[in-house]
Amino acid sequence: MDELPGALGTSASLALRMGQTVFSSASLLLMCVDVDFYSYTSFCYLVTVMGLVIPWSLTLLAVDAFSVFIRRLPRQPRIISVVIVGDLVLSFLLLAAASSTASVTDILRDAGRAYCPAKLCGRYQLSAAMAFLSWSLTVSASLFNLWILPSL
């Protein structure tokens, strides 16, 4: 069970981290295209969480890239534990941010065009969708690492 696909240091983990980074960056960019996002707390929360997720994903992307392309790093239980806890905490924050953003966007869309024009609400919905995709990759990476932890 030493080479579990998706565990830290594998090519599958590299793909998961790349997807996290891409979807998180897309969500952040879609939310920040308009300057009115700061009017709603849930949108600010999503931007704040993405500000935490993107550096975390980029750091682990660099670790995975180094491990896959240059030299395989030894797996240490403490490092894997930190990665698992970081992924779990960020996945809970990310799920909360994506859910609240989707809910507020739905409420604004139902309220009418005065609160949220169609183009702007579409961007907010797409941003929430990208956040949900990023969450799914984050929680799957966490579960893969959690699965390999007892064998170390």
C-alpha cells in the first residue's frame, strides 16, 4: 500500500493539486471581476477562503512536482498528518464558503435584477461552482492521504 494513487508525492496527487489551484483561482477571479462582491458577507468569505486555499494548493503542488519529477521524498507520518489536517480544515471552510455563496446568489437572483443583474449573478454562480469543484478535489486528496497514514 506504499504507492496509493492520490497520496502525497504521486502523479495523481499532482493532478489533484493542480485542479485545486486552477478551480480556486478561477473562482477567485470570477468573484473579483466585479467590485460589488464586498457588499455581501458570503462573497467576502469566499474570497478570504480562496486566499487561504490557493497558497496551500500551490505549496503542495510544488512538493508533488518535486517528488514526481526530480526526487521522491520520503513519507513521514508527521508531515502527512499536517497535510491531512490542513486539507480537512480548508475543505470545511471551502464547503461553507461555496454553499453560502451559492445560497446568497440564489436569493439575489430570486429578488430580481435590481439586486443582481443576470450577467453578474451568472458570474457568482460560476464562482460558486468552481469553489465546489475545488472542494471536491481537496476532500478527495485529504481522504487519499488519510488512507495511507496507517501504513507509514
